[in-house]
Amino acid sequence: MENIKYDVIILGAGPAGLTAGLYASRAGLKTAIIEKGQTGGQISLTLDVDNYPGVVKTSGPELTDKMLEQAKSFGAEKISDEIKEISLDGDKKILKSSTKTYEAKALIYATGANPRKLNVPGEKEYVGKGVAYCATCDGAFYQGSDIYVVGGGDAAIEEAIFLTKFGKRVVVLNRSGELKAANSIQQKAFANDKIEIRHHEEVVEIIGDKFVKSIKIKNNQTGEERIVTANEGDPDIGLFIFAGYLPNTALLDGVVELERGYVKAGEDTKTSIPGIFAAGDVRVKTVRQVVTAAADGAVAAIAAEKYIESME
């Protein structure tokens, strides 16, 4: 099996990984960015990005393509491969795919986290076209719309409150009989006359043409189904799903310390193992945005450079 050596290997080609690749390669380190899927991570599914500093308006793919181009200009190598196993050999970090072994002095783990999906008809087709998973990212695109929020925990209710800045009204669809959000958050929602909370209701289908036009909702106690549709002349419906996140940390399970499935790493991106750093949505953090992922990537690359210098 072919064994390829690098100074730094970055696993994941989202904004965190691409920024890490830029900083590491610019520092003169032999750098590889390994990604099993498409470049960009979650942001590649976003049609409009208007909250990244210095970029007035672009799409997710356009933004991350430029990030990759910039990292490559300094010598970073982009590799399409699926890593099956990560192990340690002294100070060496060993990554194995089906056909190759990659070895590095430092590893930056930037595989991200995926929103938990409802897995209902229409969800996949309308991501970025009415279906969203981040109010801060996409809320402004639904000015004057009827907005539906799926979930009943802290994140769902906090995001519902935030979305009242944009939506004509915000309807929370909670599958259980009571909210799980902290009482203080619930009280803020109850006091907001733009928020309506409906219990025992679940989305069973998302319907549209180019964008979401209607949502089929089922009462899980009575079995009754109804379809909600944007009124004529109103903007299209927005559906925000907050059913939690699933961090992509299976490869690090048993290698570094995890917390609730996320990599336990602070603002310095250092994990419990020297030489392994975690950047972006995969680590424990409070804000998951493109700009904070990019910041993590820069921090991780600088920390990796210092770590390698200390080894030598």
C-alpha cells in the first residue's frame, strides 16, 4: 500500500479545512487537504451567501472554489479519497484509505457536522430553496414570508425568535406535547405575538416547483393531515429544521476525547492528543458559521506550524 508523507494533513474541505490549507501551505508546510465528497461542505448547498466579510454576494460553491484556488496557489494539494481509519504511531498521525496510507506530523480534523434530517419527501430537493437549517445564515431571505420551524429545544425556539425579525409570522411545529427549551427561552417565545406554537405536529412532505410552495403537516395524535400554502402574492414559504446536528467524528472515536459526539477542543483548536487539531463545526463551540469555521482553520494551521517547529 502506497505511503505518502506530509507535514500537515487536513481532513475535510469545508471553509475550516480550506482556510487551514491556505495558512499551512503559505507557511511553507507540505500540506494535503483530503475530502471524500465535494469541496465546500454544507456551504456548498447554499445558493446565496451574503454574510461573509468582504464578499457582498456570492454562492456557497463560488466562495469555497475561490478558497480552494487560493490554498492551491500556495502549494496545498487537494486529494479526493475516503479515509477509513486514523491511528497514531508515536508522533506520527496515520490515515488509511482503501488503497493508500497517509502520514503526517500534524492532523487538522475539519470534517464538520451535518444537520439531522427529517428524511421526508421533498427535503433533499429543496435544501437552499425553501428548506434551511440555519436561521442566521438564511433568515434574511424570507422577509415577509410565513416561516415554519421544526423543533422544540433551545436552538429551535431561539431561532424562531430570531426569525420573527424577517417572517410575517413564525409557526413552531413541535412533535411532542411540550417544548424542551429552557423556561426562560420559552417565555420569550410566548411573549412574542408573531410566534405560534403547535404541538404534536410533524412535517411529512415538502412540496414545490423551483422553491417550496407548501408543506404537508400531520398531527401525530389524531393522524389528521393538512397542507399549508403561501397566500397568493406572498413570498414563498420558509421551512427551518432544527432537529440537532450529527458531528462527523467516527474516525476520532477512541483517538481523542469527545464531548457529546463533538471533538473536545477549545478556541486554540487543540485536542487531547498533541498534534491533532479540530476546526469548524466538528468541535465543541457555540457559533457555527462560515466565518467562525474559517477562523478555526487559521488558528489550527498556526497551532500546527508551532507544534511541528517544537518537534524539530
